[in-house]
Amino acid sequence: MLYDFQCLWPEKLFSMTRATSGTPIRVMIADDHPMMREGIAATLTAHGDIEIVAQARDGDEAIRCFCAQRPDVALVDLQMPGKDGLEAIRAIRSLHPEARLIVLTTYDGDARIAAALRAGASAYLLKNVPGRDLAAAVREVHEGSHVLSQALRREVAIHNAGDALSPRELDVLRLAASGHSNREIGTALSIGETTVKTHMSTILVKLAVQRGFIDL
């Protein structure tokens, strides 16, 4: 499916970034509630090292804005009109496999969390998360980490308790543990780099109770 890469909205961006010694983390917010977007933006920019570069009102707009602005991290709500958050995450990751995405939602539940992580999200947070923890999660995801609270991690673990790693997933995990890049793993196993990333997302879900996730 082809997407219009023009970012059609917002007409004005909410940005109150303070001067910092380093380059601020560029963040996009996708949420269909204007007050929620503005509240998240105000919370994050108050920390000084985060800049809001785009806001989107639905999944389709999130895809366009991400492609136009290429933020370092995107916060994506699950329930939005048109394409929902999961569809937007899948589309963004298909266009930009390196994208770092955080689900920020009011909905918990093992199935939703697992689906978001499999779609390519690096973190799953609830909207009642304290502002300092939200900012910390943005920084961690920007650095390449995965973030999941201990309570949500338990839900994923219970949901996936009977899911053993497949032989191919074990192969991917062994190579990753040996320090091989996704491209090197793909070459060794004669699979595409995107397929490797899909396997890694599934592995992270299945092993979420163990390691690889940072607690809030």
C-alpha cells in the first residue's frame, strides 16, 4: 500500500523546548484527543531535552507525519479513528524499520501488549504514568532499549507462559546473543532483515518476563 508522505497537520506544533547543551530528542505524538496531546507535549518539553516535532490526530496522519518529520521517538495511542495505533505502527515500521515507537494508551491487557510488541513497539505505557517516567521511557527507547513496567510484564508472561521459542527463533536468538547484527543474522539464516526483526519482536514478547525490558 502506498502512503501520501506529506504531513498535512498540525498547522502549528506545540514546542516549548528549553535550551540544552545537547541535541534534543525529537518526538511525535499521535492521539485523537487535543488536550491529551497538549498535556503530553507540555509534560515532555518541560524536561528540557525533548522537542515535539509533530502531532497527529489519527493513524493515517501519524504515518504521514512520521515519514515527513522522521522523529527519533513516536508516542502512539492505540484507539484512534481511521487506522488504529497498531495499524499505524505496522505501517511505519514497514516503511522505516529503524523507527522507535512507544504505545501510550489507557488500555492494558496481555493480548494488546503482546500485539503491540509484535507490531514493533519498543515500549508499552499506560497514560497514568508519571511525567518523569514518561520522559525516562522516551530517553531509554531513544537509546535502543525496550520499556515495560513490571506489572505489564507479568501480564505478558502469563499470556505467553506456554509459548516456547521455535527452532528458528532459537537460531536467531543464538546469533543475536553472539553479537551478530540483524543483517548478519539474515545472511547466516538465508532470511530477510525484516524477517529477523519480526523474529526478534516475537522473542522479546515471549521472554518479556526475563530480560531485555527496563522497568518503570
